[in-house]
Amino acid sequence: MTGPQIAFLPDRRRLHLQHGPIDLIIDAEGLGRDAALRAAAARFDSVLEELVAELPLLRAPTGPRPEGEIARHMHAATLPFRPAFITPMAAVAGAVADSVLSAMTGAGALTRAYVNNGGDIALHLAPGESFTAAIAGGTPGRATIGADSPTRGIATSGRHGRSHSLGIADSVTVLAATAAQADAAATMIANAVDLPGNPKITRTPARDLSPDSDLGDRLVTVDLAPLIGAEIDTALAGGLALAETCRARGLIHAALLTLSGQTRTLGAPDLIASKEPTHA
């Protein structure tokens, strides 16, 4: 495997960092911008090696607390969902985004910054700043986060995402305090959008699709025949119930669930349309 690849995108503003399966787009504003981008590149250099060093533990649903900084962040974000099945890998994308953002904000004064790891986003917002992100499948289709909001992480999961899903949601987008927390919650809520035993759902063991999957022999969704209204309602209700529990426990701030053209929103004030341009 080649080492980290780091280069500016054609707009000469956003920085692209890629190493193996990790693919980040980052940007920053403020007097410390240049120092922040250098810090991001330096932090990114060792990210994949850190994760690989503890990969067996990170793929296990139980076990001791890992040692690496990102790995500990993954473990902490997924721990509140146990004893339900979840591994630290459910928060890997968000935790990587959080770690790189932390390196950026520690390097210089920034008014606004983000790290977008394949759609899972970690944010920094100084007072008076805001950030607008695209939201998959939703109306208005974007979320605007203000500096006065507690949200600093956005993540999306579902059966059309980069990872396999136990559920049937087209997408579940979650807003939370960190990207790792949003990532873990989005995974679990997407799994809860389901119709167990319904013959319209085609599933296969995750290991058959990805031999090293942390899901092992658990059945993941690979196809879905058209659903009727009652089936959509039932499946979304399951996910919404878990989302409401997560918000009551302080794990998330808002969520948007989509399935077969239908949506359910929790925490609507945090998912408001804005005339600002979409940043991610």
C-alpha cells in the first residue's frame, strides 16, 4: 500500500488527504489556516497505522479499552449502545475526522474549519460562524449549524453507504456533539429501520461480502423490493424510536431518517433550510 496522498483539490483551497480506505476533504478559515492545514497533514500521516495496530480489538463487540487516541474515541462513542451489538468500527470515520480537526484547532486560531471523512463531518465554529451541510434524502436537503448549537458532528449511515447495514434505511443522518458520536448513532438508528423476516428484504452474511467485516456472519441488507406504505411506516417507526431514546440520553441532537421516499425528522429546529451555500 502506498503512503498518505495529500494534495489540494482543483479549487486550490480544500485539501484532500487519502490513505487506503480513509479519504478526507478539509478546509479552514482564520489566521491560523496555514498552520492548521500543516497540522492536519502531520496528524494524518500516522492515522491508518494507528488503527491497523489495534484492528482486531476494534472489530470486536467486547474487549478491553484500546490504547490509541482515535481508537479510544471510537470505543467511547460506541460504548453507550452496549449491550446491543456494536463494535468500535461503527465510529471509525467520525473519530478520524474528530482527531484531524483537533490537530487543526490546536495549531492556530481558526474561525471555521471542517474535516469531511466520506460524509461524516467534524466541525469547528467560532462565535458568530455557521456551517451548512448537505443532508442525504431530506427536505430541505441541508442542515445549518450555528456556533450557538451544541452540534459539532454530522454523520450518515444506511444501506447505500460505504459500510454494510443490518437495516433497510436509505439513509439516516445524525447531528451530535462529535462526529464519532454521530457516526455510532447513525449506524445504530439505521440498523433499527428494519422489517425482520420480511421476504422483500434480501440479506447475506457480511463475511461473504467482506471477509474481514466486523459484522461477521450477521446478515446485512443487499437488496430491497418495493415496500407498501404500512411497511415503510413500521420500519421508520423502529428507527425513530431509537433516535428518540438517543436524544433523551443526550447522545444526539437531531436525526433525519429516509426510506423509500418517506422521511422522519427528530429535532427539526436543527435541520432548517438556509440561503447559505452548501459547504460539504
